[in-house]
Amino acid sequence: MTAEPVLNAARPENERAELLRWMKTELHAEYGDRHLDPRREPMHELISTILSQRTTWQDEAAAYDELCEIGDWDAIIAAPTEAVAHAIRRSNYPESKAPRIQETLRRIRDSPGGYNLEFLRDMPSKDALKWLTDLPGVGVKTASLVLLFNYAHPVFPVDTHVHRITTRVGAIPLMGEQAAHRALLKVLPEDPPFLYELHLNLLRHGQQVCQWSRPKCGVCVLRERCDAFALFGDKVPSFSETKTKGKGTATRKRT
């Protein structure tokens, strides 16, 4: 009788930390360098990331551009909420996002620094995360993106691609995206350039190879150490399916 393989997700944290370093190396070889340079201004990053929730990047960009046609941040605060929702209609759930964006902008405007978020650079990461996540509509993923991308804080944004790949490979056990932020930070180095490159390359890998449905395991550079591939071979199920063949690996419905 063949013994069941010991899956990555069941291994101790130090072995999963080594697995993540290996993943970073393999993805670097596949997708290249990713230098930690801010891609856009902090306020742009913050509002665009709120818009990006459950939205394609093309629709996110279109929604942001049309939002800015209303005027500056003060003008967006003063605009009727229905007008803001209409401007961001290409983003999913515009009726929910519009009032949250307006209230977030209002709180930032009324804070000591106003729309200048530069004070976050020197704030301890834990405090900076709390300040941002206290804003309506700002979750830990959005806050982590702003802090890593703009201010090189040692935090790690977990979006749907990062969550899916790290769960399938077994760098973390099955858990929700919110819990995955904490679990991954425990086993990742406090090295912002490392975290930035790993995040972006996992994002690209999730878009091109380790997709939510019918992942392309045959061309995946991570398959030799992937829990899901060890269990299912080339028939890894969609990430919403919960059936498993062994302890430590499962999949999760998207929320």
C-alpha cells in the first residue's frame, strides 16, 4: 500500500517559508525582475484598489478615469452619491463603493495630513494598517497594497490570485483571504523588494497559468512541489470546489 504524501500545507512553518522562497525564485526565472517603484500616487493607489474589488483592471481604470472627471477629491465628496456611483459603474457594486469612497475621502480630508498620506511612510506597519483599514471600504488587501507599493512597508497583499496559488501549492493551509495575510507574513521575510516581486509574479502566474478554473498545470513552473498537482495531477479542480483526496488541501468559494 502506497503511503499518502506529506503535503506542504501540513509541514512546519520553516519548511513552508523555504517553499515560498523557492516559489519566488522559480517565478523570478519565469517572469523576471520586478523593481519596487510606485506605479501611481498614493491616493490614486488607494481609490483605484477600492474600485478593483471584484473588477477587472480594465474596468477599474475606466471607473477611476470617469470618477476623476467629476473633479478633484473635494468635488467627488460634494457630488451626489448617485453621480459618483454612475461614474464608477464599470466597477462591480458601484452603489456600495460610491458612499464608501466619499466617506473615505472625507475622513482623509479631515485628518491632520489631509490628502497627503506621506505620514504613513514612517508609521509602524501595524499602526499604518490600522489607520487605513479604519477607513470605510478599505480592507487589509487594499491597505497592504498602498503600504508596500508606495511606502515599502514589509506587508504582503493577498488578492484572489495570491490566495489561490499559495493555497494550492500548500504554502498555507486552507483559510480565507483575510487570515491568509497573517499566515503568509509569519513565513515570509520582512523584505519589501522580495514581497513586492513575489506578489506581482504570483498575480501574473494566476492570470496566465494557475487560473481559478482549469489551471494549466502542464506548463506550471511550480507543479513539482505543488500540493494540488500531487493530489490531482493535470485535473486540479476549480478553486470553488471543495473535494479533496488528502488532508491539508481543499478549495474555497470566491467571495
